[in-house]
Amino acid sequence: MHCLFVGAGSIASSYADGLAKSELTLAGVCDLDADRAETLAADHDCPAFADLDAALDALDAPLVVNLTSHAAHAAITRTALDAGRHVYSEKPLALDGETAGELVEIASERNLALGCAPASVDGPTQQRARRLLGEGRLGPVQLAYAHAHVGRVTDWHDRPDSFLSIGPLYDGGVYPLSLLVAWFGPVDRVRVADSLNPWPEREPKQPAADSHVESTLAFRAGPTVRLTASFYAPHRSREFYGLELHGDDGSLSLDNTGRMEPESEAVQYGGLGRSYTTVPPQSPTDARGYIDAVDDLAASVAAGEPDRRTARRGAHVVAVCNAIETAAAEGGPVDVSSHGVTVPDETQSTATTASDDHPLSVPPIGFGCSRYRGDEYVDRKASIATALDAGYRLLDSAELYGNEFRIGELLAAPGSPDRDHLTILGKVWRTNHRQEHLLAACEGSLDELGIDAFDCYMLHWPEAWAHQGRLDRLAEKPVDEQEALTFPTDDDGEIQTASIPLAEAWANLETVVERGWAETLGVCNVSQPQLETILESGSIPPAVIQIERHPYQPQSELVEFCRDHDIAVVAHSPLSAPGLLDEPVLAEIGEKYDLSPAGVVLAWNATRGVAPIPSSTTTDHIVANAAAVATRLAPDDCSRIEDLRDPEFSR
């Protein structure tokens, strides 16, 4: 779609930089400063104009991108709408709520698309924070603190007059306001507000509007928010554009509501009584380009459904800013509706989307819950809680680990992710392959975890051993008793096996699905011939296999076989092979991607479509491991890692 840029100032280059990867083409540039218009137009081989009416008459450009100064936005948008053009406007949509509402109404009457910045609402870090809200981690959110420290515009902008004339709300405050309105819906009223005008006397340019504003806002269906917007506080201050949400069950911190780029440490979650833990991305994320929001608007036009949602949100944000100014001048409270604009008719959904059509949605990384570390058993409750805080949503449990009841306590605690956002694997131990034992084991594990069904229930090993009794709460039993129950031996000290063929054990496992105790089934520590036996004999195909997989034992053929049969692969013990993390190849590749050797191994698994399940016990490693799987390695680097394969490797 052809578009016309109106305004060729510094922000225009940020929009123009994305055109090469956009579906849009720049048909022309218009600016009152003819030299600025010509400079930008020359870079894109299009005509330049100093008069908007002339540009609209001359160009076949159905979309106008309004990048003018703050005070000019509304008039330019109205002119373009009157000319039958779709419009995307830089923030703010207008400087008063009534005018902003009129623009939305004009667009609606003429069935035109109207969009409004900031596009950062859909940025990668904002979306990561939104997912935490959608998972129910915070519970009801009752308080929030938002900052918009724009800083001394005279220091960083070549034409600061537009900023100084309108104050920090309309340039900076719109970032946290837009995000909060997208998440929580409209603001009902401004409870209280104040403004003042601190500014260095030495500055030749002085603000025409107050340079610092503070307010308390009451959202209709959300938190009470303290908002600070300032041209005086430096934009490199600690708060900057930060946002903190505090709920009944936990807190969330977002370091920059205006950030457009991915940033691993931008989002943090703190459960009740626990410190903030970084929640890194677990898949590759791209920066949100300025032009992306314009592309989205153009796509709505092409689909025959011209979008006006961001404009309605922008109009409401303008009304909130107006109400803050009124409260600062006259005292509060002030109803936002008194500023003559309709509130947004919808907020941004906080639901997550399914990743694919696989029978089980397997997150990119899981957390191993085994108690066995090195040569001893350890308590894992604290590290599992940290993993949940850091965003792990795949928990690898097993009756052998003996700590399902402790995991259940975490899942039942305030601030735990909603069950729908967790993938929980369970495993029946090899002494319980007979049907009656298997069913009792599964039912007991579900009771301990406090869940209705496993996402996947698995055979821990394909081979069966002799039954020794129930394995309830092994973590509470003496070690020698644990060992006797789980590793049965005969009089000669050899493992005592049971004559239960794999096909029979799998058939017994299928009864778990028939009873509704598991959505899918799987098997661990399996070879390809054993997997083929299950596929040939079973009525329900495995959805997941879990195997030991690391560079010394990549099991590439088995992974490829599973990919061909739509079976997800989970890698246990991805970092545990002796000497693995000292490999020079891993260190060399890590330098290329800014990853530790452990991070390289995890990223390699993710690149190959395998979900690793490390079982770290320290917060730094838990967070770093989750962040590592967001990196994708080049094919040559994956091949170098797989060349470390050791045919003689065995645990």
C-alpha cells in the first residue's frame, strides 16, 4: 500500500528505516520545512511537498502517516480523514479529549482506519509481561507505580519547542498509560494530581507547560496507579519509563514501557515473600519497529476491516491526560468521562496462544524436578519455586523423585501460574508397570500434585522391575528404604526384573488416558526399536519421548525419527555429562552468541526442536538457562556441537 509521510523530523527516519521490510511503499513526503521533506524523499526516490493539500491531490496514497509536532497532529489527521485517507498518527492523537473523540467518530462514519502510537504496547518485553498477567501470577492487581521520565528535551532533541509547549504527559505519560489501558481497560477518574515547573534557570528555552506532573488514577476494573511524568527528571534516572504492578499474589516489574527492542532482563516477577526474579524470553523475539503498527493498520484495510482500536485507546489516553491537568489545576477527583470521549470498547487479551497443532504444547525449556544431585538427595522446593518465578512452564515430575507433594504445595500457593498455563509431565516408576500398580501410582501422583490430569504421563523406563510396594512420599523416607523400594535386588544383589513386555506396559499406560488422568502419553529412556514396538502395538501413539541428550550423546537419528512421527522430544541431563562444559568448542561458539557453554548446549537443543530440562538449584543458572533457549544457532555451529559425539559415552 502506498503511504504519505506528513512530517519529516527525526521520528520520521525511525519509521522510514523499516520500509525496506514492510509491505508499504513511500509515495511522498510532506513537511512545512521543504529542505527536510526533500532530504527524506530523496532517500526513498519519491516526491516532496511543502503543502498537505497539494500532496493529497497529487498522490495515490490511501494511507497518511502523521509524524508532525504534537500540537499539529489533530489538524493534520482531520484533513487527511476529510480527504478519505486512512491515518496512522504519532502520539498523541490530539491535545484534548473532545477533539480526539471527534477524529475517531469521523473515521468510524467514513469507514476509515485510524491508528495511534505508541506501538510499544505490542513490544516484545511488554508482551512478556502481559503473559504473566494472563497466567494469573499476580492475582487481583490493586496498586501500580508508573514513571515517564522524558528528561531534559533541550539536551537530546534538536527542536524541543514542541515538547516544552505541551508538557511531559502527552509525550512521555502516554507510554505507561497506553499500556495500562490496553491491559486493564479505561481509567474512571483522577483521584488527585499536582504539577510544578522545576527547570534550570540557565536554560535559554523554558517550558511553557509544567515540567513535572504527578497523579493518582483509578482504573475501572484494575489498579489504582500513581503516575509521574517529568521533563526535569533525567531520562536515564533509575525509574525512567518503569512500571511496577502489585497484586494480591505477587508483583511484576517492567523496566521500560516504551521499549521496542527485546531485552532479556526487562521483566521481573516477585512472589509473595520472595525477591524479584528475572523472567527472560524463551523463544527468539524481534524488535517492534515503528513501521510495524502502520503495517498492521494497512493490513486491516486490505482485509476490509479498517481498524480504529488503537485510536480509541489513544483518544481515551488524551482524555486521561486532560483530566490529570484539570485535577492539578482545580483539585480532584475528576471523572475522565467529563472530557467528552468514549472509552475503549475492548482491552488487549491476556490469553496465550497455542504454539502449533501438536497433541501436546511443549514449552521450549522445562525444569527437572529430580532430587538426585551428584551423589545425594536434596530438597528441590525452593529451586522449583524460583523456576516458576523465572517463567518455566514445563515441570518434569516423577513418582521416583518422591517430592510431588512439595510441588503440589507450590502449585496450590498464591501466585502459582494457572493450571492451563503449565505443562506437567508425570512418570510411573519401572516397579509399577502392572496395570493395578500403574493406576495406583498415577492416582497417587495426581493427588500429591493436586491436579486432575497430567499433560503427559510416561513410562520412566521401558523395562519393568519387580514391584516392591507403593512409592508414596519417598522424600520423607530414609535413603536406604527409598533405595530398597525403587531398586529391587535378588539374593545375589542383581536387579530383580519383572516379565512385563513393553507392549503390555504401554497398554496398561493407555488406561490412564481412558480414565481421564492424562491428556497424552510418553516414554523415557527409549531406543528407536522400542519406540517402534510401541507405535506398532499401541492404540494411542506416544506424544513425547524423554531421552538423555547432550553433545556427547546427541541421538540425532532418534530425534529425526520422532520429528517424522510428530513426537516431541524432551532432553534430560543436557548438561550433566562429565567434562562437557569444559569443551573448547562450546566456549568458542559461546563467544559468538554471548552464551556460556551450558547456554550453548541448551540453545543447540532448542535450535534442533528439542526441549531441554536442566535441573539447576541456583537462581542465576535457572534464569540463564531459560534465557539461553531464546537463541538459535547457525547450522554449522550445530554440526560442530554434534561432532563432539562420543560413541563410547555412557552414564
